[in-house]
Amino acid sequence: MINRRRKPFLAWWYFLALWLCLWASSASAQVCADDKPIRLADLSWESAAFSTELYQQILEKAYGCKTERVPGSSAALESALAQNDIQVIGEIWSGRTEIIEKAIEAGQVQVLGNTLKGGAEQGWYVPDYVVDGDSAKGIKPVAPDLQKVEDLGRYAAVFSDPEQPDKGRFYNCPSGWVCETFNSRLFDLYGLGEHYQNFRPGTGAALDAAISAAYDRREPILFYYWQPAGLMAKYSFKKLVSAPFNETCWKAAVSGKGEICPTDFILANIGVAVSTPFVESHPELVALFEKIQLEPEQMNKIILGMTEGGQNASTQVQKFLKENAEQWRQWMPMAQADRLQAALEPQSIQPVAAAQSRFFPEWSAADWVNRQLLVAVQDWGTGFRQISSWILTYAILPVERVLQQVSAWAILALTGLLAWWGQRRFLPVLLYVGGLYLIGAMGLWDKLMQTFTLVLVATVFSVLIGVPVGILSARSRLLRKVLTPVLDVMQTMPSFVYLIPVLMLFGLGKVPAVLATVVYAVPPLIRLTSLGLQQVDKHVMEAAQAYGVTRWQMLIKVTLPLARPSIMAGINQTTMMALSMVVVASMIGAQGLGEDVLAGIQTLDIGRGLQAGVAIVILAIVIDRISQSFGRSQRHRRKVRRQA
């Protein structure tokens, strides 16, 4: 028989035990009780976008966590993860990025789980029609015996490089990735430098555009790639066979230390990268990330649905969660799985959202534009490539070869003479020549000449287009009204919008860089040429007409000389805007100083990026000051000479 005095004591213990059970149940149901959101990297490529959306929905609907997506470049996000400014990057490939590898060694980042069963494959690929042909389209194989990497030396002519037709072109990994270093060392190990150019496309998007354009036109292309990826789900490629994987050889090729020997690519592990403070504060979520795993076939279908079906990551995640409950229930405890299942039930549409969906029509030109671009690439791609080859062969390469063959001292002397002719002062001459000499001392002279070639050619094309159009615009009010919105669009449209179609039509490298630069740089020259001609004194023109000058003489001998300061100001602005496109040009395979800036950004190599940035600034100052001095009127220049 229980003592009545003990009943309140036992009742208190029962209450405490019940409270502890409820607290434990609540803690297991919601592991993110604080108001601080978990910040996830907002990655752009298809597989990463799907993974990020999947993790975000699980964290919010199953675990009750607050989340926030943070956009940015891969290098910036990886650096932010190391500093715990963000907590999760949904897709990280082992050995792909130097920033993550260093952060792991420093104990700042941990990579959890293996989200793709069996790992990710990577290697050197060619389209299947290169080896097997395509009987349906009447295409014969151009390299029927190409099976191994060692066979590439015999087929350099098949993958001809536009800049060096006597060599082939190998599309390497984007600049700054670890695979770029490995590919380059493997490239040298097989002696391919004698037969191929090791071409760096700059960015993953530029590489994708080059591959897509070549495949749509059924042209040969040799490139590095990986899977799962959208192109792997869309097209059919053959991986070239290399030596069996050797871990020692792989580490030597990646690090550059030890004997480099032939080896296949490692099967990369794809995991979830999280910051170390996140691991310490969220053990339940760590357990979740360690259990998440998808089948390669699943991921390929998901990517194909996003690339071809036009479905976004959110739609694909909803579809995956509804169709694969047995799979994802194994990733988490039953309580969280039930909460996620309940959240997937159809919900009523909010009245405001329904009203807005009825108010706005569903208009989108994206699919139509994509179809038209594909048709243009297939039907007119050959013609555009011929134009690209002509511009490259007769405009860009001759200028670049001349600048690279001329001695550096001769270019420095010419710069000094031009500066003295325009300004007649010793100090600016010494500063300009000294600045260019400093660029050479930093080991960037060849890249300086490549950059100056792009700026010079783009400026010449802009002058050939801008001055005549400006003259016509000054004479026609109707033409000015038509040109004004066109020029506004050319100056305000982000260059990345038209870079991809230009890449697919004209190919990767210097030509699309020049064309994109002209589109961006020519508007100020047209505007200032038109403005300068309109501001010519009418009395002077009337006096010239009184002497019986023809319209051609009026233009050449009267209006253009009087409008020269304004026209030269336009040329100066065009040159500066062309120089500002240097980094953008490097993103589509154009070499030069911008390539070092881009590599510095992607790898957070601040010294390399800063050094190239300083060189661009010096070049900009030299070009700006010299062009401004020649843009002044002859009267002002004579005055300067008399004072000197």
C-alpha cells in the first residue's frame, strides 16, 4: 500500500517525466528552434540547383528550420563557407576546387555524405558521331579508330584550331579549377603540345556553349567534361580511354609534386560541404546530409527535365518527393518524414496569389528564342564561322603577331614619342613609359599585347561603324529618333545576355570577344560624332557654301575638322569602354590580362588578380591621356608647343 505522503512526490516525478518526453519530442521534431536562418549557397547549374532546392525544402518542411539562399560566384561562396558566412553548399566535387581543399585542411569546412551513388565520372570526350558517324544524317566517322588518349596525335587535323590551323584544339577545364591543372599536366605528359592548343574557355557556361554549338552542327570537338550534367543527359559522347586510375599518379598530377605518370580521372565524390561551426551546432542535420543519396539515372533524368522540359528546380523537387517517398524516408527520423509528407499534400491556393495569376497573362519568349537560336546555329552556323575565321585571320591575328614580334623597347619608345607629340612634357612621358615597363617587369608583357590587340581591333571596328553612322545621324532627324532607343539598349543590355548566342554562332575565343566589345563600345562614338557635327557653327557652313564648296568638301574640309574634338572624345570613350570589357572577354576564352583577373577571382588568388588589374589600370591611363591629347584642337596643341 502506497503511503499517501508519497503520492504528491510521485505525481511530481510523473509530471517531470512527461515534460521531458514532450521536450525531447519537440526537440527531435524541430532542431532549428533559434531565429537565425541556415544560409545555403544558391548555385546555378542544374544538379546543384536541384540539390540546393531539395535540402532547403527538407530543412524547412521536415525540420522546421529557417533558411536563406545566398547567390554568388563559386569562389566567393566557397570562401564564405570557410568563414561561416554561409553554412551549406549543396554540391561539392572532391578535388575540384582548391579553396575547399585548403578549407578542409584548415578545419574550417567538412564534406558530408556521398550524394551521388558510385561517384561522378569525368574525363576527355568527343561526340559519338566523330567515331561512329551518324547514318541517319549521312555523317561518316572522321576518326573511326579514336579510342584512347594516346591516339589523339593522329587526329589533330580533325579538331582544327581556328587560331592555329596546323594544330588541333583541346577545350580544357574552366580557368581556376583544379581539373585545369591536372588536364594541363596530362596534356604535356602525352606530348600533345606538338599537335594541339591547350585552350581554356574561361567559364563553364562558355564551355557548354562551345560543345552545344559543335554538336548541333555535327562538327568535331575534343573537350574535358564531367557527369552528371545537362549536356551528358542531352547529347551522346564517347569518353577516351586512358591508363587505369593510379592514386599516386593522380596526386602527383594534381599537386605537381613527385613523378607524374599516366592515370585515369578519379571517380569524384559529390557531397554536401558545411562549415565546421554548423557541424558542431546541428548534429541532426549532419546525420541527414550523411544519408542523402541519389542514383545517377535519377539525376540524369532530373537534369534532362530541367534543360529540355523547361522545369525549374522547385518543380523537379516536388515531383521527386512525391514519387520517391520510400527513398527519402530513409534519410531522416519518422517524425520529420511524417512532417515532410504532410507538407506535400495539396494546399489551397491563396486568394491573393490566385487573383495575381489571373491578372497577369503567361507570356514568355524564352522557348521561342531558344528554338530560333538552335535553327540559326544549325542552318547558318557554317556561314558565321567563316566570317569568324576571316576576322580572326585577317584582322586580329596579324595585329597580335606584329605586336608580339616587335621588340618591347620599340613599343616603349613609340609610346614615349606619341606622349611627347601630344603633351610636350617630360614627366607624363616618363610616367607612361615607366608604367608599361612595370607591366613587363611583372611578367605580363605578352598578355598586355593580347589585351591591347583586342582593344585596338575593337576600336578600329567601332570607328568604321560609329563615325559613318554618326554622320548620317547628324543629317537625319528620323534616323536619330530610330537610333536613340537602339543605342540605349546596346549600352544598358547586360553583355552576358548576348554573349551566349554570339559564342554559339562565332565560336569561342577572340572574335566573339571583339564583337561583344564593339556592341558595347560603339554607342558613345555614334552619339558624340552626331553631336559634334550638329554643333558646328552654322555661319561657318554658310560662308563655305558661299565659296561654292560641294557637300563632300563641306564634310571633309569644314564640318569634320571642326567636330574633331567631339569625335576624338567619342573615340576616347569607345577605347575606354572596350578596355572595360577585358575581363568579360576572358570569360569567353579571350586571352590577355583579363584571363589573370578571372583566374584570380575564381581561385581567390588576390595577388594574381591584383597584379593583372594594376596592369589594366596602367594601360587605361596611358591610352586615355594620349588619346585625349590628340583630341584637342590644333590651336590648343600649337599653344602647348609654343609654351614647351
